[in-house]
Amino acid sequence: MSNYDASRRNFLKATALAGIGIPMLAANDASAKTKSVTTAGGVKLIPNIGTTRPRPKGQKPVNELTTAPKDKIRVACVGCGGRGSSLMHDVMNVEFAEIVAVCDIIPVRAENLAKAAEKKYGQKPKVFAGSETIFEKLCELDNIDVVYVATSWEWHVPVAVKAMKCGKHAFVEVAASVTVDEAWKLVDTSEQTQRHCLILENCCYGENELFVLNMAREGVFGELTHGECSYIHDLRSLLFSLEGEGAWRRNFHRLYNGNLYPTHGLGPVAQYMGVGRGDQFKFLVSVSSPEKGLTKWRKDHNPNGGKQNGEIYVCGDMNTSIIKTELGRTIMLQHDVISPRPYSRINALSGTGATFFDYPARMAVNSPKDYGLASTGSHEWLSDEDMKIMREKFTHPMWRKLQDRAAGAGHGGMDFVENYRHLYCLKNGLPLDITVYDAAAWSCLIEISSYSVETGSMPVEIPDFTRGLWKTMKPLPVVTV
């Protein structure tokens, strides 16, 4: 689902910032308190979006939600474009899962995925296509356990909410939501329905990310103090495509001046630190560079015959945010999809015992001899041979078990590992690694970072979507599958 022009315009109007509508958001959200913030442009009234909202009566937490085990997990997919099709091909390689329904506004996409599934299972999934709200009919089927949501961003929450209200679990692509209000809607609906709402953050299941997670749990890093993460990816050409993500993603560069895609880098670092599970985001400060690159690329290449020449982009080429946690740790989070620069998520973690940086993967440790390494100390990165020894000791057992099956899957195999793990948990009725509280906390930083930039880089509180549960929840264990 990509080309919802009329609905997208309405959505973007309703969520526009600043110059762009901050007072309107305050007026329309009865639950949002307001405060005056003095900026370079004077005093502006903004919603205090960082306020943690009380849990409505009758709702129950879902941090340790378990469900009845099932022999087969019946899967539906809403959004059958590139990402949705890729996810479903991973699902087809999970022996205890079956695709039973597919949906897309563009019929040929849904039909192509249905044919691929029919070839796999011998039975064609039910197809829904042709209108913006046809996903509602899919969600009402009684033979679905989980709905994958791989639409454009503005439809993530409507589809996920409908799925949960119909008794299905929702697996939502990144970012799970755009605004803080949307994030709360996911949390409240999950708690009301007692259905899982998971963000499909595949980067949490990459080989290096699982390697670092295992080392963090084994105490290699000592006391954790700081992390760094990013989404650095040159998408200038993609953003002007008239199909797929280009049909809608560029519009967010016209509306939000902040971090438009926080979860790929942040999700793994949050898990290393036990954010939501023993620690919690407290506040964020954000700055953006000028917007130059997207406008220049358009001028130099004149894409689509100049169709987008009148557009004005507000999102700075580079956004840098600093997050402070309740335990005093810091996280640097960056977003840049405009600059001519190789891909990076940084993926860094520091503590009293070691430091790891990715792209390329390298680390330094306080006491190399403790691990049987030849390195002489922490003033140098470990040699290739020493890194090999560390991987032999600390490669995550889930990666070891699934890496052969994951070979050839999307994003270096992480996509298959992610899908297998989530579906395995559903099959066995286990709590999921990633909860709706994670989905909300990681995704809401799109709006939180934009508010900070808009108000002269003032600190903005980050809501506690767990409503205090983080104080007693234990960090993720290291599991086999």
C-alpha cells in the first residue's frame, strides 16, 4: 500500500509541525498538557508530549504476555510491495507458519504474492485489494493469528489497531508509528485486547548486534555508560521514485525536521542497555543541520521532469540527537539519508570494560588477557585474529543455530532470524523479545526529536510507555531460538 494520495494529504495535514501546526495539535489532543517554551523566534505554545499518561481502567500490562501455544501460525500480510513480499518469503521458509491472506491497494502486488504462496503451500491465500480500507475485511477473518503490517508509515497504526481489535497480533514494520499520540494508541490497544504489537526491527537480529548483545549480557563491557547509533543511508534517488517508498517517504522531509527513521540504529542499542527493562529513556535533545542535499540533488538531476520542483524540504541533512536515560547513560542517535556517504548504523557500545564500534566491526577491551587475546591493551583495536577469538566465544547462540538457514535471506540473514524468532515465540506461547512498549518508545522519537529542533534544541521528555514497569522488568536473556 503506497499511493493513498487523498488520505496521505489528510494525514500529513493533521500531523504537520510548526510552521506547521504545533498549536493545532495541542488544541486537538485533550490529554496533552501544554507549556510555554522560549525559542529564538519568541514564545510558542507546544504540547508537553513527554507526559506519561495513566493507564486507563481495565487495561492490563503486556510486558510478559503469553498466549496459547499453536501447532501452526497463520499469517496475513497487509502491504505486498517490496518489503511485504520480502517478509513473506522469509515466512514461507518457517516450517510452522503459513500465509493465509494478503492485502494491497494495488491488486497485482497482492496477486503476485498470493501466487508465490500458492506455489509453496498448494493453496492460494485469500486476496484483498483495490481500496484503502479493504484491510479491515482481512482483519475480520477468523483464521488469522498475526497480521504483518508493511504499508506506508501513515497506515501502520490504523492497520495494527484494527488487527488487534479483531483478536490478531500485529507485527508492524518500522517505524511502528509517527506521532506520540499514535504510539499511545498502539500501547493502549495492545493492553485492551491483550494482543502482541511488535515492531519488526530486523536490525536487532543482525549477526553483529546479537554478538554485542551477548557480550553485554556476559559482562564483557562492564558497567554500560554510552551508546551510539544511526541510520546513515544515501536515499536521494529512492526518495524521488514515483513507486514504492518514493511515492510517500519524501513527504516526511517536507514536514518534520528531526530524526525520521530512528529505530534501525536505536533498537539494538536500547536492547544492549535494557531500555524498558531496568533502564528507561528520560529526555532527548536534538539538533539538525541545514537542509541542502535533497534540494541540490533535485536541481542537479531534475527527476520526473521537474514534477517536484515546487517542494520545500525542512528536514536537515543530518539530525543528531542525544538521549539521557534514567540510569544516567547517554545515547547518540543520528539520521542522514541525504549525504554522499557509505551506509552505517554506527552500532557502538561503551562501558567500563570494553568498547565496540561497527562499520567496520572493531573493539577494544580493558584486559585482553582475560579472554586469551594477544592484544596489549585498550589503546588499540583488537587484531583480526583477536576478533575471531571473541566471535568464537561470544557469537550469539541463536545466530549460531539459524545462520545456515538464514543464508541468502534479506539484510545479511537478519530478516529470517527475526521472523523465525518472533513466530517461534507465538507458536510456543512465549512473551516476545520486543514489546509494544519498545515499538512506542523507539518510534515516537520521530516527533520528539522534531519538537526539540523546533524549540531551539530544548530537552524534551520521552514518555514512559511502560508506565513504571521498566523498574522491575529484567533485560532480555540470551536465548537459543
